[in-house]
Amino acid sequence: MDNVTIRDAKTSDIPRVAELYDLARASLRALGIDQWQDGYPNEETALADITRGISRVVERDGLVVATAAVYVGHEPTYDAIYNGAWLADAPEYGIIHRIAVDPGLKRLGAASFIMDHCASLTRAAGLSVLRCDTHAGNAAMRAALEKNGYARRGIIRLLSGAERVAYEKLI
């Protein structure tokens, strides 16, 4: 992507981040996918991610076109995996959650840009494992993960009990 940068989100980005969540929610609903249809994520989620220092935005020509929570750490819902196994036994790893890309700008590589950023953060932390999860019906996200070298590893359960397809990449 030309003229593209990624940066930490600021509180002034919250309205645009919430709009991106709403646009993603509408896209998922149109595909018959129940992911994010309960009002999550929202402005409160965006503020919490900014406060934790994990919210990122992708800008193209100065316009925020995508967002995600990107960080290095531990995700408790990844402790148990079903119908598969993680490749690596890693206490910490790079994590990506809540990717939302402006539907009018999909296929320009924003999701890949976010995944590359997560890999850079992970390498800088001296780690080599990346993990992510998505709804089984979210074919676009699953394709983006696979295109970027993530492999399907099994199923994880969210705190709500909902199942998600778990992906992992070693770098």
C-alpha cells in the first residue's frame, strides 16, 4: 500500500475506530455471520485498547482506513485448544484482535500491513510465535491469515463460550 503508516491510536481516533467496527459489523451481518452482532466491539472497547496501549490504526494518505488491537503477551482463551494443537509451547506471543478495515478499501493490503506490524513487534520482543483467531464463517479474515502464512491450528473458546478458529504462525 502506498502512503500507508501504522501508529498507536489516540483518543481522538475513537469515533473513526467505532465507525470501522460498525462497518465491519454490517459486513459480517450481510454475510450471515453472527460475529460482533452483540454490539462488541464498540467505543468502550476502543478506549480500553488505547488505555492498554494495544490499539493501532492504519492511515492511508492521512485517513484512518483500518484498526486492530496488536500486542505481545498472553491470551488466556488460547490456553486450551481443541481439535488441533499449537505448533509451539509459548507463554507469550504476538496477538492480533479486532481487525476492522474500511469496506471501501479492502483488498489494498491493510490487514497484511497490520499482520506485518505484529510480526515486527513480536521479533522486537525476542519472540517468534504469532496467534490470532476468527469466526469460522469469516472467510475473508481466514483467507487473509492464510495468505500471510498463518496456519489453522484448531478451535479455541472465548470467555462467552463461543468457538473461534485459531491460527498460528512461527517467524
